[in-house]
Amino acid sequence: MQKILILGGGGMVGQKLATHLATDGLNGDRDIDVTLFDMGFPPVSAPGAQVAGNVSEPGTMTRLVADKPDVIYHLASVVSGEAEKDYAKGWAVNMQPMWELLEALRALHEASGGSYVPKIVFTSSIAVFGGPFPDKIGDEFLSAPQTSYGAQKAICELMLNDSSRKGYVDGVSIRLPTICVRPGKPNAAASGFFSGIIREPLNGLEAILPVDDSVRHWHASPRAAVGFLTHAIALDTAVLGGRRALNMPGFSCTVAEQIEALRRVAGDDAVALIKRQPDPDIIKIVSLWPRDFETDRALELGFKAEADFDEIIQVYIDDEMKTA
């Protein structure tokens, strides 16, 4: 039986991953035992043993891995906008727990005589990149973040890469596009409006657009994110060499193109619910993010995402509105 630990298992992506594992197993393997760790869980949670706690509390990671999970998904983090506003909290939650996790796993590896080498998938972010940007960011582009969130993610990538190099763990970092359309209520992420301007109008609610229509960004759906996470476990990481961070595929479009996709799906009345209300803080953060990618490396390794924004909207409708 494979023991799977999902850090951040109460969040949107963690819940969708756990639901997928309960329904389909991990790449066909249904003999799995799933533990979800988070500060809290939805009233109706995805299947799996629930453990409540805070990743930033000392000793938490050591306790969580004491039973030697085979697979660890590290999804837990403070979101981008919150990490920028609360500097200390961002580093305490987004960076320090990764170090404590890897140290705990190193100790278990050494105690086992080197036989225990768990697989780890870490959800990094395209925020690890900073400008000036080329028209499309390729797999060779420099990681030089210009936000605290991006710096925290980049440091975790480096720690995971080095621990894997030493043979303590077998890790891969997947740099997620902005996940859109996110279900549920808005969160503190600076990128939240990308989902909000679609989700709220589809549900008959007003949405605030804090940036200009010309803003271009890189997107993939929650369904694609779960696909990234499960596919990453199936990878032969030997083919990655010393470069264990991968830019995930997605779709690049402007806010104006998002709105036109919404119009095609839901009509002018839905679009009329989008209210423009510029927010200088969000405008500044978003201006530092990359806009488009060439993800040849991930595509060659079998990762897949949506081909256009209409498809991303349809995924939300199929997965959230038709089951509501």
C-alpha cells in the first residue's frame, strides 16, 4: 500500500487531488492510504484521514512523516497577495516548513540505511520569474523573482533539488500557471480576480476587475492542476537530470480575451456584471508576473493543459456548476 501525504489538503487543489485519488487511484494504483493535513477542512471534505495543524509550528513536519509516507504532495502556502503584505508570515509558512520537512526526511533516510527515499511533488509558481520578460518564457529563462512569494517558492525549489541530488528524496517542483477558474469564495491571492471575473458573473454576481483589460497572463484549470500532480509522480525523474523544476503548460490570454470568452459562453448580461475598480497594489504585483511561456520540456514529458480559455471556462461549468 502506498501512503500519500497531502500538505495543504484542505485547500481547493488539495481537495480536488484527494477526490481524484479516491475515485481513480494514483495513476491506476488504488491500494493507497491518503492523509490530508491543513489548518482546516471544508464541511464536506474529500476522502482521506484529516489531520489539523499549522505547517509553521516547530515539530509538525517531523510528526507528519514519522510513518514514512511514500508520496508527499507539498501544496501548503500563504498566497501571493498575503505573502507580500505580511512579510514575516510569508517566509514562516512558505519557506521554513520545506526546510524542516526535508531535514525530517533526511533523518529518516539515514536511519533506514538509505532505503527510504520518498517522492515529493512541490507546487511552485510562475512567480519565480521576474522581468524583464521575453515575449515567451522558455525552459532556459532565468529564475529571478521580484515578489516575496516568488522568492519563497524559488528557494523551496532549490532546497528540494539539492535534497534530491543527495539522494534523500526524489522530488520535482511543478511551476503552476494561475489556476482558473477557481471555485468557491475569493481568497487573498493577487491573482484571484482572474477567476472572479468569470466565476461571479457565471453565478449572477458582480465581479471587481482591478487591472486593465490589456493584462496578459498564463492559466490552467483546477482539473489540469490535478493532472500535473498525478503525472509528476509517474515521471522517471532521472530524465530531469539536475533540473527538477518544470514550467507547466497552460494558455496565455489577456483579460479582454477572458471577457470575450465569457461573453461567448454566458452572453452580454454576464459581462455587464464585471465592474472596473483599479487597485494600485494589485496592478503593481501583477505587472511583475510573466505573461506567456513555451513549455516544450513539460509537454515532451507528457504534461497537458487546456488549449484555449473557452475550454477553461467549460471545465468550471462541468466540474462546479453542473454538480452544484
